[in-house]
Amino acid sequence: MGPQPTVRAPRTLGRRLAYNLLDATEIEATHQATLDVLEHTGVTVRSARILTLLAATDAIVDLERRLVKFPPSMVEAAIAVAPSEYLLAAREPAFDMFLDRSRGYYCLEGGPSDIVDLASGKVRSPTSQDLIDATRLADSLNEISFLWPSVALSDVPPADQAAHQTYLQLANSTKHVVAMTTYNSRDARVVLELGAAVAGSAAALKARPVVSSFVCSISPLTWDGPPLESALEFAAAGVPCGVVCMPVSTAGAPTTLAGHVVIANAELLSGITILQTLYPGTPTYYCPFSAEMDLHSGNMDGAWGPGPVLFNLVMSQLGLRYGLPMSIGTNGTGAKTQDWQAGAQHALTLMGTLACGNVDLIASTGGIDNSRVFSLEQVLLDCELWDIAATLLDGIPFTEEYLAVSVINELGPGQHYLAHKHTRNHMRENWRARFFQSQTWQEWEDLGRPDPRDAARKRAREVITTYVPEPLPDDVDREMRSIIDRYTTAGGSA
């Protein structure tokens, strides 16, 4: 058995800073602006089935134009019926996540098309073994509470990604898995069957959902049919499915921050309204991601810089107004390696996340180059930052024991505390770096001038070669492999 965490307990964010960027009047004005857009402009829904279902509700549906408009009362009713709290379960109950805005949970990056090779340092296409390695690394880290599929697999056909990613992550970790690549009903069904195999049955999966998913809009104001139909599969099974948007300001959203917020809020509330109208009470969450167009190049910039931090602050206030569980993005960087830029941008955006106050799910760790590239070293360095953030939010105890007046009076002036029992009792409570540099200059020179990336790379290599996660029971593993065979053979027509 390889190295295991000393304590299997999630390192979550506790009490929050909760900075309100907008006052109550401004938040209400933003909400009313969103309702105006949904009532008078509406959203495109590219699914004849869902359009037909919505036509039987209070929605105003133009079947020919595939346009849906939502009366304000319909949106408000959907928000009211959406659960304000619920469970995302894990194979290991210590990593169960109860979404009630009291804790902040951290996840692995999801979906990069490239990975940094640990041996060569070069960027290449990821394979299934890379997903296994990333999942095992995340399973070993208490800072990571849940998993996204961290890379797209180059050795698996695109149509089979959801099945293979979900199986590999459930088989190599005991934490909750968000199957974010469920792009159609078939994807959803295979993920639900895999989840039911682990949970014990479909009913057990509904009670303890060890898998979940989310559906993402296409900005501006568009829902593609197959992913939305996938979301309804999860809703029908009673398994959580989040609603996500990622409008790019200046491209898929207005260039002003306020307009960007309105587009994002309209997309989220339209998805929540569709989900809750057709399947009332479906566990879901409100998940805005920010992105900006680089006006120099036209490229997309991820969740870094002042704009995305301000965006997250406002969207978190709206999520709190609606009383919904919430997820946001952090740790965006355009850096190509673990340099000053990556460290500064990840630290600044994470501190901005702390000020959002009510966020349950926080994504994500391991991404560089605007989340186009995944790095195992970055996972470990991000977790170092996360541990600092969690320690800040833990606060400081000011009990009699910690005030240490009796110790101060006992030793008096000019005495050191190194050998005192009080020091021995509490010194291990102090935060210590795992990868940041602390040696003397000469020691650093003698070691060959290492940097935190070197230490993180060494540790990543150790973990992926020695760490052994808790395996699935043999009968469950066989059942899951059978499910995958059924969905991925003969054209995957199951």
C-alpha cells in the first residue's frame, strides 16, 4: 500500500468574508433586468421535445423559431421550488458534501485537451492513464473534495468519453464525481447506470448520489438540445444536475460588467426554470463562470484579473438572493507553467473567491494556459494556496489556553519558549509549507536552486507511482465494465 493521507477529512473553507459589492437596490435592479430579458427576448432551445413540453406550461413558445419566453411569475416559481440544500455523496462518507452554503468544497480541473508530461515537461494529448494518475493524485489530497474529469481522453472515441471518464474516476477515487461530459441522453444514462452500480441501485443513487452532472448554456441565450435533454435524464432519476453558463464578455455578452452579469443570470435562470418546471424539486445549483475576450488577440481569457473577480462577487450575491447552492470558478491563469504569473493570478482569484461568501462548489485546480492545459504540479501548488485560504478562514482561538498568559508570566523577560510544554503541545498546529521555499540562500544554492514546481513535480511522481486508492468491490467493477461494454459496442446504441 502506497502513501495515504494521515487524516481522511476534507479541507474545506469554513466561515466566509462575504463582501457585498452591490447594495440591495442594485441587486434587485439586476434581477428585474434579467426578468425583462427572459420575458421579452427569451432563449433559444434546440430540442423539439423540450419545446413541446414547455408549450404545455406557462412559457411562451415559438416552435418555428425555437424560442422560449418566460413570464416573471414562472421564473419566480421555479426558483422557489428548487431545493436550497442537498447532498452530493461520496464512496467515502467523510467526503460527502452537503450543499447548504456553510462549507466551500474544491475540485479537480475539468476537460483540458492537453497535459504537461511529468517526465519531459512537454505538452501532449492526454490518455486514460493520465486521467487515472490525476484522479489518484486528487484522491490522495484532502484539499480536493470532488472530481471533474480533468482531461479529455485522446485514446477514447469522443462519443464514449462520458462512460470511460466516469468509470475511471469512480474506480480510482472514493470522492464524488461530476460527470461534466454528458452531452446527450445516452451519456446521461450510462453515467446514471455506473453511479447506480456503485450506490447499489437507482433508488440508492437517488438517496446518495455519488455522481452528478451539469448542463451548460451556449452564449448568448441558447440551450443546445442534447445536453439539455441529458439534464432531464438526471432530473428524472432524482440525481443532481447543475446549471452552468460561461458567457465571454464582448463576444457572447455585453462588454460592460453589468451587462455581462445580466446575460449570465438570464442563462442560468432560464435553465433552472426549464429544469424545475419539467421536474420540480430537482437538486441543482447556480453556476456562473466568467470569461473575457482579450482585446489584443481575440483569445478568451479565463477567470483571472479584476473583471472575473468582480463578476464572481456580484453573481454570488444573486445566488444568495435566490437561496440556491452555488458554484463558481477560480484559479484562472494565462501562464504556461508554474511561474510568478500563475502564482499571483491563482492567489488573487482565490482571495476574491473567499470574499464571495456563500459558494459551495469551487472550481478548480490544475489548469494553466486558460484551462487548456492540465498540470499535476499545478494541482499540488493550488492545494498549497487552498490550505492557506482555509487556514485564514479557520480563524484564531482566543481561549485561556491559547492566550498563554500563564506561560508568558512563568517564563518572564529574556527567556525562550522553544522547550516549554506549551510549545510542544501546539507547535504542530502552526501552518507549514509543503512546496514553498524556506531554506537559507546557501542551502538553496547547494540543492541546485530548486523552485516550488520542482518539489511539486517530485511529489506528483511519488504519488502516481505508489498511491493505491480504495478499490471498487470486484462484483461492482465487473458490473460497471459490463455497462460500458453495452454502451460502447455496436455503435453504442443502448
